[in-house]
Amino acid sequence: MVAPRLTRTFRAVPLAFLAILEAWLLIDLLTLGDLRWIAAAGLLWFANLVMFALATSFRWLWARWVALILLGGSYVGIHAVALGVALVPALGFISLLIAHVELRILAERFAPLFFASIKPSEQRRIGGALLRAVLRVAIAAVLSIVVPLLAANLAAVGVVPLTSIPTAFLLAAALVAVIVLLALLPAMEQRAVASRSLTEGAKDN
């Protein structure tokens, strides 16, 4: 009973993050003031909801990616054009969006395993791998906020020039590194688990 309950909770976390992101964007949208801007941004916001609904109903991967692009693009667009960019909230929104994507992927990979007829020892092993994966997502999300803030603080105190091209490249490289870390580590974990299983199988034989 514990495993199914835990699995349902884990599946609900990405949805909760998505609900926060949608509400966040809607609140920002309503603060635009100009009805024309609200109408234009509102169409994009509604379109991303429709795409998420289609992705959930029909398992269309392309619709999910379009929805994510619309969600992130709408936030960046209204802040870049109308509201202005505040560093900390923008980093928080992006990090929450990354966490939503990664936790959804983890939920789709791990949740079905807990419903399968597997031994308690295998459940513990899967639970340990899941815990390590969630920890990596949390660390990467924190780094995606801390690294840009550190770069901004260094620029503000004059350690590096605020408008220098190297600073921009370093900031972009740091964010790319975080995203690559999130993308590669699950595959590395899967390869390590497969290698461990082969080794244990060879010992048993």
C-alpha cells in the first residue's frame, strides 16, 4: 500500500509545479495593464493550456514540447517587452520549469515499476535510484539560481565587467552545463544500473 501511495504522490508533484507555473504566468499577464497586451499574451497562455491537455489526453510528445515552449516563451516575452526582467524571479521561474520537466520524466520512468510485481529488495533498489535522481534535480535547480546570481554579484562589485562578452558567455555556459547535467545523468544512472545487474548476474552464475 505504501508504494502505490508514494507513486501517486510522486506523479502529482510535477502537476503541482505546472499549476504554480501557470498561475505565476497568469498573474504576471494580468499586471500588464494594456488590454491589447493582455489579449495577445492571454491567447498564448490559453494555447499552452490546450497543448498540455492534448499531450495528456493523447500522449503527444510534440504537443508537450510546444506547450513548454509557449509557457516559457510567454513568460520571457511579456517580461522582456513590457514588465522588465527581474533576475531572481526569472531564475526561479526557469528553475521551476526545469524541475517540472525532469520530475515528470522521472515519474514516468519510475512510477510504473512500483506497481509491478517485484521483490522488496528490488523496490528498495529502485527507490534508492529514484531518490538519487530527485536529489540531482534539486541540486541542479539550486545551481541554476546560485550560479547566475553569483555571476551578477561579481559583475556588480566590479570583479568582472557587467557588460563584458566573457561574462555573458560564462553565464550561458553555466546554464547550459546545468541542463546538460540534468539530461545526461539519468542515462548514466541507467547504464550504471544495467552494468551492476550484469555483474550480479555473472556472480550468480
